[in-house]
Amino acid sequence: MTDDEIDMLGTGFCACTLPKAHWTHGAHFATALWLILRRPDVDAEIDMPGMIRRYNESVGGVNSDTSGYHETITQASLHMARQLLAGLPADVTPAAAYAALMASPLGDKDWPFAYWTRETLMSPAARRAWVAPDRTPLPT
């Protein structure tokens, strides 16, 4: 994915104009990286939950106990994206960061199950609020 493509994803997400079919696992991480690297006015951990909820609703989605926004996955993904960025050059581009992230275990959409059991992660409690990993702690 190029920097221009990531810019288009990020701006489309923020404007709620990104087609739902484009909101993939990779797009979630590309957007998170773009927000962290290109939008210093956005505090991703605080602002992204509302942004995702608003985006989901704009494409006809519902944020409920069984679908839509998921707090634990969002916060864990942001944590892992920041961990990855910490190991890259300070001037890394979104495209280079995205390529590194997707080449890592985070590129697999099931990466959270290395840290949480399915039962815990898919619970309404984990969807509504942060629930700590019950398999192994996230790296720090």
C-alpha cells in the first residue's frame, strides 16, 4: 500500500466517506498508523473509539454487544502499532510502517488470540471496555 493510498483511507475514514468494503483488517491498521504519524491533532487512544463508532454508523453498521466497535481490540491494536513504530526510524512513512506491520504477526487478523482466549475477547465486556489479556500480556 502506498502513502497516497493510506492518505485516502485515513481521510475517507475521518470523513465517513470510505466505502464499507474498504474497511478491512489492513485498513484498520493503515488508518491507525496514519493517525499516529500524520495527525498530531488526534490522540488515537482517546479519539479513535468515537471515530470508529461514527464511521460504523455512517455505513449502516450498529455498535452493540455483538458487532461494530470493539474497545479491547482497538486499544490493543493501537498499543501494538505504537510498539512496532518504536522499533522503526523516526521518519518512517505510513507505507513503510504498514509494510512492516503487515509482515509481522499483526498482519494476521487473528493476532489478538495469541493474547486472549476467544471467549474473553469476544465477550460483551471486552467489546465495551478494556479487558486485559488472559493468555499472555501484551509486549511493553
